[in-house]
Amino acid sequence: MRMLKLLLISVFIFFLLLTGVGLLFPAHVQTSRAIDLPGYQRVYLLELMEQPAFRVCWSDSTQQSGESVTKTDSSLIWRYADGTVVSWIFHGVDGRIALQGHVSARFNWMPWQRFRSLLMEPRYGPWLEKRLARFKVCVDGI
């Protein structure tokens, strides 16, 4: 009985310790990358991004399930059911445009969710770089 009591107390203290450390990690994480697209017009690029044939060229299959898409005059925003937001934002004036890929995620208080915030930059940084490079290749190819 003493061993069971010791085990339960140890598990409870470990959970409190893990939760306390997890609460030190941020609840909102953002990752972004950008590329320059000189010589293009924003309206033309947004129209290209909306075309299904062109979207296949620069996106991947992870953007096809459970999202809602919002379009503004300078961005396309995908919102996922898990709270992750992926934005493609055009900055600058026509002829000197930069495209920024931006991923934003919110996490709850539970420790295993907060520890995921450590993996956001290594996971989404290279992913954004690949998508932006593929976008530039596709635009240059047209």
C-alpha cells in the first residue's frame, strides 16, 4: 500500500512539475519567411494564387483539409481547425513586392501542447522556405 501511495504522489508531483515548466513556454508562436518578387504587380500575383492549377504548383496537400480561406487585397489566409493560421502576405508597391509566408499557432495550457511550441520554428521554417522558393520558380516560369 505504501508503494502505491508513493507512486501516486510521485506521478502527481511529476505532473505538477511538468505543467509548471510547460507554462513557461509561449502560448502563441509565430514563424515567418519572405522573398522578393521584383517586377510583379500584386493583383496579378493574387489572381495567380487563386487559380487551382497554379496553387498545386506552390502548395502541398496539407492545405487541402479542414481550412477556411480568407482573401484580402494583399493576402491569402488559411485557418485550420487546430488554431493554426497560415498567411501569404504581399508587402510593398507594384514592381517592388515581397511575399511573406507566416505561420501562427496558439497552444492550450497542457504541458504536451506547450512543448510543441519548441518545434514550430524547426518544422515550419524550412516548410515556408520551400513553399516560397517553389512559388518564385512558378512565377518566373510563367
